Amino acid sequence: MEENTKVLTVAEIAALTRMSKMTIYREVHTGALPSFRVGKSFRVFETDLVNYIALRMTGATEYA
């Protein structure tokens, strides 16, 4: 992992993507959006979010 990899919260992702927080949580819980927990909160690496969006734009069905 790169040292300068940014970590985002669910609320930050929702604001950036203009999606609801519940949609983000659903994607996290199904494993479509890779994440990790910090206490009770979920965090997502910015690179994982970029990959997630790229897959949705190309119509791919699997996370690479």
C-alpha cells in the first residue's frame, strides 16, 4: 500500500459520489466496495473507491 493512500469515511464517500449513506453501507456489506473497520465505523481506501467507480462505469460485474 502506498504511504499517501487516503482513507475515506462512508459520509465522505456519500458526499463525493452523491449517493446515500445507506447505499454505501449496502455496497460495503455485500463486499462490492472493499472496506475495513475502525471501531464501529467503516473506512475505504480512496484507491478502492476509484476502482469501484471504474468498474461501475465499464459495466464489469466483478471487483478486480
